[in-house]
Amino acid sequence: MNRIIALVVAIVIVLFVASSMVFVVDQRHMAVLSARGGDAPTLLGPGVHVKLPPPLQSVMLVDNRIQSVDAPDEDRYVTADKADLLVNPVIKYRVTDPLKLFAETRGDAQSLPDRLALLSRGALGDAFSKYSLSDVLAKQQDVAAQARAEMAKPAASLGVEVIDMQLTRVDFPAAMADSVYKRMIAAREQVANQEREKGAAEAAQIRADATNKQQTMLAEAYLQAQTIKGEGDGKAASIAADAFGSDPQFYQFYQSMQAYRASFKPGDVIVVDSSSDFFRFMRSPTGGAAPEAAAAPRKH
């Protein structure tokens, strides 16, 4: 009976030792095999591997997929204009160098999220201190990108690549929310008033420029019209002079007709002296002049 018990115990011990010596690494992980005290670490890929039982050798499994660090509690940050903000960041990262991670964490990969959260707090604190409150609210992606770039180098020393950082919450502490909102409204109203004043000044300048342009165009058009009119009057005078020189009687007749047109309007009642020289062409087509044949002496 004692032999059977001893055999069972021996088999259990062998199975326990064997299970501690054989391990499997799947496609999602890498393994770092190290001797006692963390000496001579070796990187192992997916597959079945054998090691010495603890504490002679130990294995640290490292997930090589993209992982997230999402802090459950918000952190408080201060902007350049001394405004407090409550922020929740989410960090996306991937382990790129398991051996470096093993060396930096002394084989404790579970401490990596806490170390990355600590790095993000320092990087976000520096980033927020460079932006005013209004800029932070308008440029959250820029703040997160700057913080990610700042923590990239210290994260690389851990064998980690920081892929992305997002700010899932940017809010005010309850005690100062009302005062901050009022200050933001006042700042926006000031900017709006400045834009209105700027627009009114630009509109006035545009109207003044349009008025000046209109006056310039009218002056040029008037000058051009007067020039054309002067040229036309000169041509008309030249034509009239030629006409008077060639047929003075016809010229007088034409000028009288123009005077009649200008003087008499439809519906007007005019009392005149018909014997006036002004109406001579109404009395006779020749204007009262004797025909050339009548002027010749008669023979007896």
C-alpha cells in the first residue's frame, strides 16, 4: 500500500515538473526565457518550448498585438492661462522589443500599463501648459499628438511604440465650470464685436472706394461727352458756314424753320405781330425778298 502511495506521489511530482518545463507560445505572443536572477534572456517565438523548472528558469509572455491603456480616473492638468481641466487619455501601444521590455521591467510585464500612464501624465502636463484654455478646447487632437510625440522616446526605451493617443474627456472641475463658461462667453463676444467692427470698417472703405470710382468715371464721361459735343458743334458750324456761303437765302430759311420749331409747342396759344420780321418766311417762301425776275426793269 505504501508503495502505491509513493508511486502515485512520484508520478504527480514528475508530471508537475514536466508541466513546468514545457510551455506553448501562441501567435499573439512572444516569450522571454531567462535564467535565475534574470540573466541571459532569450527571445522565443510561437511554438512548443522546453525550459528548466523554476526557479532555475522563468518565462515572461509578451503580447505583440496593439493594446490600450485607459485610465479609469481622470487626471487634472493646468493650461497656460492657469485653467484646470479634468482629462481622460487613452493610449494605443505595441511592444516592439520584448528583450528591452524585460530588462527595463525586470521581467514584470504587468507593470507596463502603469509606466505608460505615468509617462502620459508627464507628457500631457507639458502639452497642456503650452496652450490656453480656448486653444485646448479647439485643438484637442493637436494637444494629444504633441503629448504622444513627447512620450515616444521614453516609451521606446521600454521597447514600446506609442501608436496613438486620444483624449476621451476634457472637462472642467465642477467648482469652476460656471465661471469658466462665463469667461468663455465673454471672450467669444469680444471676438465677435471685433469681427463686426472690422467688417463695418471694410464695408465703409469699399463704399468710399466705389464712390470715388463712380465720381472718377462720371468726370471722365462728362469730359469725353463735352469733347465730342465740342467736336460736333465745330463740325456743325463748319457745315453751316459752308451752307451759308453757297446759298445764304436757304440758310436763313433753315434757321428760321429751326426757330419756329423751338418757339411753337402743341397746344400753345401765342399772340404775335404777323408783320414782324420773325415771320417773314411764313408770309413768303422767299422771306419777303422780290423775285429776281421782278427786280428787272420793264420795257415800254
